[in-house]
Amino acid sequence: MAIAAPEPQSTLRPVGEQRVVLRGLAWDSYLQILDALPESRGSRLTYDDGVLEITVPLEDHEFSGRLIERFILTLVELMGLPIKTMGSTTMTYPYLRKGAEPDNAYYVQNQPLVKGRNVVFGQDPPPDLVVEVDITHTDIAKNQFYASLGVPEFWRFNGQVWRIYRLEEGGYREMEVSPTFPDIPKEWLYRFLAIAKIMKSKLYRP
């Protein structure tokens, strides 16, 4: 009996997240699940009008997410911009039946409106910039999701490609430069990530 050889490591599809999807879930049930879960947890919940996606980030996901945040904080410091970092804070919008825990969320332009206090989602403006790392398939249409929340700028990274979106007339338009950091070439993030991966491989080489 022939036994197939294992697929070479270089051709294996990257696995950045584990996901569980629940459908037909009422808003109140989503809130009950949120209340039952501990504040300190590895999973992140996204609720979109009856669909709940529970995501557990794996190493590649977390590595990319943390590096992107470091990149953003470095730019903010260099440019002298104000910032309020929300991390993966739960954002709930009952009137839209939507809730999110993005990888990273930031107030930059609207930071003066929310500094020094907790944000009240649905009353305060949404974060100015939201970042999501989705290396594997997600059942949530993230572009439509965050556009409906009114997030002005949305970054998506799939482990290889970084996409920048700006909200225009209720939908996202892909941009080559960030509206928040218009003088920063897109290539800078790729270089930042590439250098970090090289350093990681050297540090953890057996």
C-alpha cells in the first residue's frame, strides 16, 4: 500500500486562527456569553446580526498583530500624534446588533473627545483606525461590518498582504497610503515585518 509523503512545509497553508461559528444566536444570548466569559481570555468574539464567530488567535496571528501595533505606536511617537489605544476592547452596538473585539483599535483624530475616560460605544465616535489580522477564512464580512460601524480607516492583514481602506459614502475604498499616516509608504510596514521575522528566526534558531 502506497503512503503519501507529507506535504512540504513551504507549501502548507498558514494557520493563524482557530474559529467556531454559531448562527441564529439572539443578541441577548451574545451578551450572556460575553458576561459568562472571563475578562482575561485568549478568544475574541465578533457578533454580526445573529452570527457569532469565536476566534482563538494562534502564533502567526499574534506575531503579526503585535508587530503592526508596534509599527503604529512608533509612527505616532515620531509624528507627535495623540493616541488612545483600545486594544481588543469589546465594542457593542445594540441598535446595529453588532459587537466586535478587533486585534487593535485606536483613537487618533478623535482622541481629544475620549481621552481620560472610558469610551461609550454608540454615543462616542467609533475608533479612527481598526486593525484586523485574518490569516484563515472568516465568516464575518469584515469590510461591511466595520463600515456599518462608521470606522473611518480599516487595516486588514492576511499574513502576506496589507490592505488599507478608507470609509467613503458608507463603504470602504482601498488606498495605497494610510489617511492617518499619509507620508508613510506602504512598503515600510512590509520591511518592518520582514526584519522582525528575520530577527525572530535568529533568536529562536535551535
